[in-house]
Amino acid sequence: MKSILTKALKKSVFKRRAFFILSDVLLISSALYISFWLRFNGEIPAQYNKTIYYYVALALICKLFFFLLYNLYDVSWRFVGLDELIRVFKAVSFGSLALGMSLYLLRLIEPFSSTVFPRSILIIDYIFSLILIGSLRISKRVVLEGLKSTLKFKGPLRKILIVGAGSAGEQIVRDMKRERNSNFMPIGFIDDDPSKKNIKIHGVKVLGRKEDIPEIIKRYEIDEVLIAIPSAESKQIKSIVEIIREVKPMRNIKILPGTTDLVNGKVSLSDVKKVRLEDLLGREPVKIDYSSIQGFIKGKTVLVTGAGGSIGSEVVKTVSKFSPKRLIALDNDETELFYLQNRIKDSNNRIVYTVGDIKDLRRVEDIFETYSPNIVIHTAAYKHVPILENHLKEAVKTNILGTKILAEQSIKSGVEKFVSVSTDKAINPTSIMGATKRCSEELLKELNCKDKTKFISVRFGNVLGSRGSVITVFQKQIKSGGPVTVTHPEMKRYFMSTPEAVLLTLEASSFGMGGEVFVLDMGEPVKIIDLAKEMIRLSGYEPDVDIPIVFINPRPGEKLFEEILSAEEGTEPTDHNKIFTARNTKTKALNDIYSKIEQISQLSIEKGNEKEIVKMLKQIVPTYKLGENLKKII
């Protein structure tokens, strides 16, 4: 099937090029002949009857050479734009110049020496060539756009107001106008630049400034507002969104992605998306050293555990872009691996989707023996705080024993770097989840001294839209009509977009020397009540009017405020302003941590012993504060 499509594509390209070449031959010949005809008032002298054919052949050689040089035969006929017309202008200009120089050099050679070539014909020929060649290139677009203006659309036209009359806004309007089946009708632009007031871009007028948006929406009965300012920061976007919301109901607010997400600054209708939380949370863009990550990943075999999860799947997606030799996506949930495989394009067949449990020693050994990974990125973990409070042995088995099995096997196999994704809940933990993740951090610091494998932990807070996060819970509650349940009016959390967290994790891993616990700067904490209100508004409703918000008590193990650092640690800066290193605070009491973790791992697979597990967690993590349900068992 693939070969059939390839052949069909090649055939289509050949037909297009052949059509344009033959058309250009005809147009170049016609332009020169018409030039002679006009120059001599409709009657070409007999002396040129023979030489005119030589002139035509020379014109074809000179002009087609430059047409090929400027790639005039690799142009999409339907989507010809200014760039293509500039190439036509250059190719015709240089072709005509070459023709003139050739005629000058050949005037001493027969049959050219016997006749005088009028210089005015060169000028007339240049003008006609430019008009005819340019008209051919742009003809299909003109016809299609002319037809579009007379066609009746299947659905009703949507009136669009575009905020931003810059390059991105211009490209979007152009795309709306040339898309044959588009039901978008651009009504006007909004721009705060006073010099743009009342100017027209592709026939669409700049109607006013940002403050005029509510009045313009009402006057023109706007259906949708599009924010076309890729360089805008979150605060600017939030300000615009709040102005738009003064008009009720205005549920359709769309946005273009940021400049870092666009390729070569070019945008189209396919880039337009709904305004999301990450557009409004107020975080500044993060600079990523992609070359550092490329050097870390390229040509290496990378094993990603928990590949089907929110973080793991983003790690797989991101790592695949940095040219790994092989990428092993490991998860115990085959359904999530199936979905992941369908989401990621793997044209080079570098990704191996592998089902397995990190607690299964023999399965882990088999994976390491089969693939010999150079890098392990460990994201697999049990993470839901309230659930794990009642299943502490399962938390220990996955978060501690599973990490221990992977780490030990990494040492045996000669893995270069082992990177573990940790959490802000590991600081002064008040939950089993936080305590077990802190134990795994301490284990990796201890193992870092045992062999060549470098062990690194990277700690950050909540990621936007992760599976089972407060955001996905709110989305479901809003969809069902509410109420939205918030634990406490003062509860705060740090939030970061998943791609940003993964890229920073990879960059930290690239320069980590082993034994570090890196801490990502999560920006300012966000009140959960404010998050809930913003999500309700993004869904087109009014908080406590359309969708009620109710408060419930904190669940077992939950804090009102998550910490990234604590007094027991402190941080040291790195070369990246968003990445810090937690100071190593290992004490004599933790020198035997490895033996303690071996004991607690063994207890997790034996019957009973919850009391001993909790006591040992307290020994390994002295700052661990037990929840009420666990206080009862010790």
C-alpha cells in the first residue's frame, strides 16, 4: 500500500512539473514573439523570419535555467504566495538579463551578426514574461478564492474577531480566506498599535484597541475571538481574556501557540486551539538547552518506566525527538501502551513497547539483558495520596522495592545514568506516598557511591492535566454540571506543564554528575479555589452561578501547602536558573539506609508487619509526619 501511495505521489509531482515546464516554454516563446509584433506595429520584418526562432531558443535556455535555479517547479499551485511571486520576479529578471548579455556576446556570430536586435524588445519581452509567468502561478489561487466568495457554505458563517494585527494575525486571515471549505468570516482586527488603526489587512480592518473589544463584539455580533499573539506572556493573555469575558455569553475564545511551539514562525488554522489553563497561569517561558539534551540522548538506548502514565508518556514522546538509538517504553498496563503507540509517530521503528512490572525481578533482568539500556528514566510510581494511605505495603513495593530492583539491575548492566522522577510531597512528608518517594531518593544517593552508574533524582510538583490530578477531576465535575469540590479555601499547589517538566528533567539529567536531587523552580503556587474558578470560566460558565463550588475536608495525607524545599535542605544554584540542587543532608543515622531499605522491602512482601514498616519509614525519613489512620497502628 505504501509503495502504491509513493508511486502515485511521484506521478503527481512529475505531472505538475511537466505541466509548468511546457506552459513556461509556450509563454516564454509567446512573450518574445508578441514583443517583436508590438515593436514593429503588428508586422514583423522579413529579415527576422529566420533569426526569430534562434532568439526564441536562446530565450528558453536563459530563462528556464533560472526558473530551475529558483525552484519555480516545486511550487504548490493552489497556495502560491508572496514568497513564490518574489522568486518568479528574480528568475524572470535574471533570465532576461542573461538573454540580453547573450545577445550582446553573440552579435559577431552568424546569423545574429546580419540582423540588429532592437533593445526595446528586451524591455517589452521582460514585462510580458513577468506578467504571463506570474499570472500562471497565481491563477489557480485567484480562481479558487473567487469561487469561494460565491459559494454557499454548508454551515453558518462564524464571525471571527482577531486580537493582534501582526504577522501571525495576517497569516491566519490569509488562511481563512483561501481555505475553500472554511466557515470562518474574519470581521476585524484588534491591535493596540495606534499606527494600525483603520488599516486593512487582506481586506479586514483594524477596528480598535484592546479596551474596545466588548463594544466590538456586541456591535458585530462576534461568534469567536482569536488571540493571535504568539509572543504574548501569560499575564497579557489573561488580561485579554478577562476583557473578552465582560461580554456574556462569550464562550469561544481561541489562541495560537507560543513562539517556541511554532516552526519558522508560520501559523495556520490548524494551529488554533482553545485557551487552556497553562496559557493563563502566569508562568514565564523557560529556556531549554536542546543541544545539551541532544548530546545526552542521541545514539543511546533509553529505558522509560511507567511509559503509559502522564509523565512517562511525555518522556517517551520527548526523548523520541532527540534521536535515541532505541527507546524502550515499559509499563504494566498494556492498554496504556496501546494508546501511547497510537499517539506517537515512530517512522524509524526505534520505540519498543514492552509490558512488564518493575517489581518482577526476573522480568526486569530479562529486559536489561535483551536491550542493554544506557539510560534509565524511572517515572513508574504509585502516586495517589489518599488511596496509598490505606495500602502502605503496595506503596512500599512499587515506590521503594521497584526502584531498588531497577537501580540494582542498572548497576549490574553498566547503565550510564539512572534518572528518577520524584515529587514535592517527599519534603516533610505527611503521606505514605511522600515518605516512600523520599526513601527512593535516599536509596539512589546511597547507590551512587557503589559503582559507575550515576543516580539522579528530579523533584517537582503537580503537572497540568496529569491523569487523576485535581484538574482532570474538576473537568469531569464541570462536565456533569457540578458541584466542583475544593478541599480548603487556602489550599495551594505548584503547577507546571508536562512538556516543560519533562524538558527540564532531561536537561538536569544531562549535566548531573550523580548523587544529586535536582529541584525544579515551579514558579508561584496557585490557590486551588482560583484554579477551580478559572476552569469553570474556561468552560463558558460563571463560578457559583452556573457551577457551584463547595468545600470539603482535606483527605488523609493531604497538606494545605506543598513544599519544594525545607529548612533541613536548602538549595544550591546550577547553570540553569530554573534548576536547583537540594543540599545533601545525609546524617550518621542514615549511613545504614541500604540495609534498612532491604528490610522494609522484605516486610512489604510478607504478611502483616504494617507497624514495622511505618516505624522503619520514620527511621529513614525522620521528618515523616504520620496521618491519623497510621498513628493508630504504632
